[in-house]
Amino acid sequence: MPGQARRGIHFVEPLIFERGAAGRHGSSVPALDVPAADPAALFGAQFRADAPNLPEVSEPEAFRHYVRLSQANFSIDSNMYPLGSCTMKYNPKVDEHVARFGGFANLHPYAPERMLQGALELMYRLERGLAEVCGLDRVTLQPAAGAQGELTGLMMIRAWHAAQGRNPRKVLVPETAHGTNPASCALNGLKAVPFPAGADGVVSAEKLAPHVDDDVAAIMLTNPNTVGLFERELPRIAQLLHDKGALVYGDGANLNALMGRTRPGDLGIDVMQFNLHKTFTTPHGGGGPGCGPVGYKKTLAPFAPTPTVEKREDGVYYLDHDRPQSVGRLRSFYGNFGMMVRAYTYLREMGAEGLRGATELAVLNANYLRACLGDTWHVAFDQVCMHEVIISDRHLKDTGVTTMDVAKRLLDYGFHAPTVYFPLVVRGAMLIEPTETETKESLDEFVGALEAISREAHEDADMVKHAPHLTRLRRLDETRAARNPVLRWRPPTGGEAIG
Ligand SMILES: *Cc1c(COP(=O)(O)O)cnc(C)c1O
């Protein structure tokens, strides 16, 4: 095996679904001691005539099957996952524990309000906590993802303009923005107008000014931005927009670099989304549940999604549906409630000091990586960064090794790749976000792996270009996997599997 990696992922044997033998099973049920009922009489046409063709396996076989499946995927619970912009931090297990409390997990969504008081109180308190963190007046917990939060925020902005008899069509979006920003504009029938950041990577109020005209509804800014830099002109930019009757939308996905230190609302942001699955922990990725609450200033309150969670003077919590100017309901029932439980647990567990500490450590870790990697790799904006740092494949140009090859080779070393080829403004970008939950040792190992890969690229480029070598599968056709996913197991010899 070329280039012996230090922490490869090993598989004991290939994953196969076709295990077991007829008559093998994993349970022992006592013999029937009552007269057998006729299932066809009980279930009528719903009762199938033939048993499904399923594998018959022992308990250890079933167990090993699922554990192996879990090992075939890369996970934050086994290794470092520095996927920039995604804040793949360790999720404290106490959050999982609390989310599984029967009183939360088994709540029926149609239960009457008087039986939901605990859940409503948790939502009410979480809203207050998040409002404090972002420095805005209220927060809706409904949206089920950051992207849906953006959609919600822009809907509220549109409704706010409409209530004043205005209908501005443009939203200013910097070129570095996440793809969901222009998509949210499009879904709102608004036109995303891209504009470049300055050469130093941040938006300049002076350069922005000519773009702000009467047809601008809002600006969407990510702070820190997607190149990992603090938007230090934000208060001036907000002033510029407010003077023209426009609003400032904050993409809050990078709150992990601000929480406890500064508040978006204090910097001039009117409305923003949280990504609870990023900043406030919850396992994410792989299409798992998200939660993208939206914080907003009082002036936008009439337009917030319905219902809101309110508290009566006698201490009873209720859902307020009587909101005539609301943009409506964005999500069925109450949103992804389990994530709210995790986020609330995390907030209480961390406290103000803890949130601030996490922010400081996340920023320190990213700057440590920037300093260490700068010896070998090209750092795109070599200045003090926030919680993430961008390197590129520029110094590997002569070797033919690209960012994609480096990403794949990192898997052999036991690291998930950083975010690659994003943001678009840096050629061959690798956006690295270590988060506060990595130790100095794992950061050093990550630096060691990238230094080794740089050496390998110069000495044995072909080997890097064919990486990964140690994973169960090699390079996948990612487009086909996304467009034509095979999500259902089918038995090998005809028969019908249950979906
Ligand atoms: C993750 C992210 C989003 C979108 O959030 P989702 O929860 O994935 O929908 C938007 N903007 C930025 C900067 C992000 O990193």
C-alpha cells in the first residue's frame, strides 16, 4: 500500500446484506398458550398470503450488520470533521439523553395545549435564550433548516415592505455568499444582486453605497463571512441600508464565531437565522433534521410565522394563531421539536460563559491551523481569521494534484475533508473549520496529515490522485449517487422486500 497512513479506517470484512439461513432468528418467544386466531379473519385483505423474503439472522448477526454499516460512514464520533461552514462539532451526549426523555420524545403532536405546557415552556425559554444571544427581540423556532430560515426572514422582509405600500425587488448578496442565499431570494420572487467584497475579503461600505437604490429590499450578509473574516463595516453598511428604507438580513450560520462575544442585533442586523444543528449542537449531515430559528426586531413581529408561543399572566403557555399580518405557517406542527430540546439543553449546560468560551476556542483553533498550515500551504487571506480558514491547492500546481485529490487523500489519514471549492472566490479552496471541540493533539495530527499529503503530492502525485486507498469504497460517482440513489434493499432471489 502506497503512503502508509497513520489512522486509516479498516473494515473487518465486506458489508453484505445477504446473511443468515432459513430458520435462524434472534428471539425466543414462548409457545402459544391460547387458541390461535385466524389472521386473515382479523386483518382481512391487509393480511398477506406469503411471508416477505427477508434475511433470517441471529441477534449477533443483525447487530454486527448495523454496527458495520455505521462504521462504513465517516462520523464526528470517530474522527475530526473540519467541514467549513458546517460547524461539525461534537454533540454533547447529555443533549441526546434529554431529547429522549419520554415526556418530550413521546409527545403527540395533536395533544391539547394544556398537556403540552412543558414543551411550550421549553420553546418559550429557548426563544428568550436565542433572542439574548443574537440581540434581537423575538425568535420563531419553526423553520426546519437554515435555508428555510432564510426563506422565512425574506418573506417577513417582503411583508414589512408591502405593509408600507412598497415593493422593492432587489437583494444585495455578496459573491462569497452560500448558495442558499440567492436561492432564498429566488423563492421569494426577489432578485439577488451579487456584488464583490473588497480585496481584503470583507464588504466595504463605500464600495457598496452605489448599489443601494430605492429598489433594494435588503442586503444578506454572513458574519463572519464565508472566507472566515469578520465584517467590520457592518454597522456602517446597516446605516446605509436603513437610510434607504431597506433591511439587513444576517445569515447566522457562522454564529459559532460570535456567540457570547458580540450580538448581530447590536451590529445592525434586523433579522437572521440560526442553524441550531450547527452552532447549538445536534448531529447533522446526511439529511438529518435541521432547525433554523429566525430572530427578528420588534418592527418585524407582526409578520412572523404563525403560531407564536406566548405566556399568559397566570403562567399558562399558549400558541397564538391570531396573527392577521403573519406570513403564515412554515412548518407542520411545531417544527423539529427534538432539536429544540437539544439546543435548550446545550444553552443551559453552557451558560453565557460557556458560549463565550466556545467562541474563543473555535477562533483560536482556526488561527492555530492558519499559522501551522501557512508554512506549507497557501493561505488565501493571511490575516487573523475567525472560526475558519481557507487554504488552496495553489502550491501544488506543478504536481497536477488538486483540492479534490487532497480531500480524498485526507480520508486515508482518518480525517473528513474540509469544505472544497467553496467559497467560489478562492480557486481550489479548502475551507477548514476545526470548531472548539477539537484538542490541540488532533489539530496537530491534521496539520501533520496535510504536510504529509503536500510531500506525497511532490514525490508520488499519482498515488494521491488515486486516493483514497483505505476506505471501503474508493471514488464514488457523487452525481449519480445524488441523482439516482439506491435506498432500498432488494432480496437477491426475487420475492418482495418490505420498503
Ligand atoms: C449551512 C449554511 C446555510 C444553510 O443552512 P442549512 O441548515 O444547511 O439549510 C446557509 N448559509 C451558510 C453560510 C451556511 O454555512
